Amino acid sequence: MRFAHLSDSHLGSRQFGLLERETDFYDVFAKNIDKIIEKDVDFVIHSGDLFDNNRPSTEALLAFQKALLRLNEAKIPIYAVAGNHDSILRKGALPPQVLFKDIGLKLISDNNPVYTEGPVLICGVRYVPSSQSRALKSAYDQLSKIADKYLKSILVSHQGIDKWMHEDTHEIELSQMPKNFDYYAMGHVHNYVEEDFGKGKLVYPGSMEIWRTSESNENFREFGKGFVVVDL
């Protein structure tokens, strides 16, 4: 199985209040979707912050709709979780991604945390704030038990892990992560990260565009921005 992993596209972000920067985010996203289709992947995973906020503009919604329809045409399914920017942290509230479920988006949510793509388990957790870290750990543990039943498994999650976050800004510690997944499709950290973990790889693909000026750093100069292609 081959898939593309992307995250933190922040559609609708208007950096410095400039319309031109908002357009940049749409253009970068569209170009990356074109590249993903060219890679002939079996599926796509988006690990959170698809939108810059939980009430995206019509333009942001249309930008994703166009991308989703192009993926549909190429017969490439896309799985996604909500991140901290596009979640509504109120019991029973729905993220904007639900608007696209009927036209192909496979939303990983509290109600539907588990999917399969052929022999591969794709499961995950929406963004959970640090105040609910115990619930996050419990959700991970439940998914870990399910993963044991599959030959290959992917955990999708939009969380800051202590090793790659500023002091006291993380939601979970690396030592608390389950260790039996083949791939950890992470989001939230805007730098590119790839590390061997447990029996697999833990990857933050980073943001798709420079969202803060501080992201124009050594990591950006070495790895750039975009997505990763994974052979599982």
C-alpha cells in the first residue's frame, strides 16, 4: 500500500491580513493535490488543521471541495481528523469537515474512529486539549488493542508530543504513545519530523505553507514544505 500523508494546510489563513497570502495557501494546497494524484497513491491521510479555523470562509470550503472532487475523480480516498484550529471543543459539536462526508471525505471522529483500506487499519483521534490528556491516552490504548488484530496499522492524530514542542505546550508525552502501530500520521507540529518509534515510523509532515515567520528556519531550508509518500 502506498499513501500520501499531509497536514496543517490551514485553508483560509490570511497571514498579515493579506488576501494574497490567503490565495497562496489555496494555490499551494491545489498544487500539492496535483502532485499527490501524479504519485498514484492508494489513499491520502490529512492529520488535522485542514482549515485555519472552525468557521471557514466560502473560499476555503470551495478550495477543499475542488481538491476532494479531483481526488474522487482519480479514485483516491482521503481520510482526515480535525485539528485544534478546525475543531469545536464543545460536546456534540461538529467540525466543518462533516460537510464533505457525503461527497467522499472519510472523517475520523469520535463516532467513526476506525476504517480499513484493504488489509490496512486506519484509525485515529481528533484533537484533544492537554486538559483531557487522560481521555486521549485512553483512546490511544483502545485503538492500540484494535491494531493488534491487523497486519498493518496507521494511527492518525493531531497532537503535540513533548519531544517536539516548547516546554509545557504539549498534550501528550512520547512515552505515553502506543508502540504497536506501523505508521504514526501526526499533525500539529509545523516542522518536518520523521523518527523510528515502536515498531514503525512517527512522522509530522509539517505545515504545507509557512504559517508563521518563525517557520522560515533551518528545518524549512532542509526539508521544505509539502507532503510525504509512504510505502507500507
